[in-house]
Amino acid sequence: MTKLDDQYLHIFTPAGMWGDQILNLFSSHYHMENMGKKGVIIHTGKDLFATHHHRYAPIESDILKFWTTFDFVKGILFDVDQRTLPQDANNSNYDIFPFLDFPYDDDYKCDLANHIDFSLFPDSSLKVAGSKIAVFQPLSLKNKPPLLKNDFICEWELSVNQLIANGYTIYVIGGVEDTKDYDALYPQFSGRKQIINLMGKISMFEAIDLVMNKADFVLSCCSWSAWYGIASRTKTAFAAGPLLEDGTDGKYLNLIKNKDVFYMDYSSKKQQADTSISQWINKNA
């Protein structure tokens, strides 16, 4: 069928998985500019496939709100179902650009925070103190494959101590569901005046604002905060999980650039990764 040609880059992305959103939009922003387009139209569905759990789940309405804060997102169309994605894309009136299949310049640099209107966030009043702010997301196990969870658990003691030695005040973030694991795995961080625990106490929008607007450094497990730190050109060190280490999710790493601002090791390497990350922090943070 003949497709309509307009001034926008049309993409498909499901309205779920916060980390995926910034990767998809970072890549799409590059391709939009490279192709001379004037904005991005998002095609999506009313539910999404949770890949790590192999089931369909409802969309996250807050992600729809998040999309509307980007100055280059010009519309959202609910016309693609993941169950019939190839057929729906073929039947669409527009060419849906498969950005996952298009590598691009590794030297590309962009501060995506400059394209977000943070005043539209429903929560953005969080106040932080400290001359140097580090955001620390130690673990995020909720959506990880159960058989691989141990390899997603990081060791952090050297890295956290190095941030403190470098003069940082550390704000710990994560969901309510992470608090019990955090307390059990990292009791050594409890009660330290340089570490403020915000896990389960702030909204996702407040956490994004903290990472992209207020942080001078991001230390993260294999989760969304690493990608948002990198996308906003905040110095970031993260321990990638086994699905990035074995190449299963390697294509997603290719969606993000700003390679001059981040360091990556692997959580499965435990103390070895903590050592290498702490050394990078010592030299770069």
C-alpha cells in the first residue's frame, strides 16, 4: 500500500519499561534529525509484552504523560498491537521506522534533558542539598528473570566509599519493592550521614528529575537510572546485568551514545566490578 509521507519520524514503542523509553527516544531523536524530520510520532498499543516474564501487561499511564513532555514528540497513535506488530506496521498509513535495526555514530553527543519540559512533570518539587550530588540505584530486581537474579545483584562498597571520599552526598533511589532487599544486602550503608535513602519515598517523575537535572553523578545497577543519566550527559557508572553481558540485550546498548560520560562493568563480576567502577570514579567523578 502507498504510505503517507509527512514531516515526522514514525516509531513504535510500547508504553512500559521506563529504561526502554529513554533509549528509544534518544535513538529516535538522532534519526529524526539525521533524516531532516520535524518531530516524532509514537505508535503504540493498549497493552505491552513484558519480555522478561513472557506475558502481556497493561500500559503505564505515566509513560504516556512522560512522552508528552518531550518537545519533539508531536503525537501518539494507538494503532499497533505487539501481537500483530509486523502486520499492523505494514497496514499503517505511515512508514514506521525500525530504529532498533539502524546503528548510528558512536561519537554522537546529545543532552536529551534539553528537550524535556520538566515543568510538565506532575511531581518535580524534590529538594536536595550538597555541593556534589550522586544518585545511587543499587538494585532493581522486580522485572528481572528469576533464574538470573543473583547475577543482577551488585557489590557496591568500594564505589560508594569512593564517592564519599570524593565529597559526594549520595541519594539512594528505588521502588518500595526494593527496600527489603536493599536493607538485607547493604546494611553497611545504613545510618551514614552522607547517604540519604529515598527508596520508595519519591515518585518516578521526581526520580527522573533528580537524575537528569540535579545529579552530578549517577551510580546504578542495570536499570533505568543509568540510561537517564547517560542521556542527560551526567557522568554515570553502572553494573550491567547478564543479559547485556551475554549479548541477549546488546542491541539496546547500541541505542544510547554519549560514550564519553559513562563507564560500564558487569554485576556478575561482583567485587571485581566494584573495584573497576570505584577506580573510574576516583579518576573521573
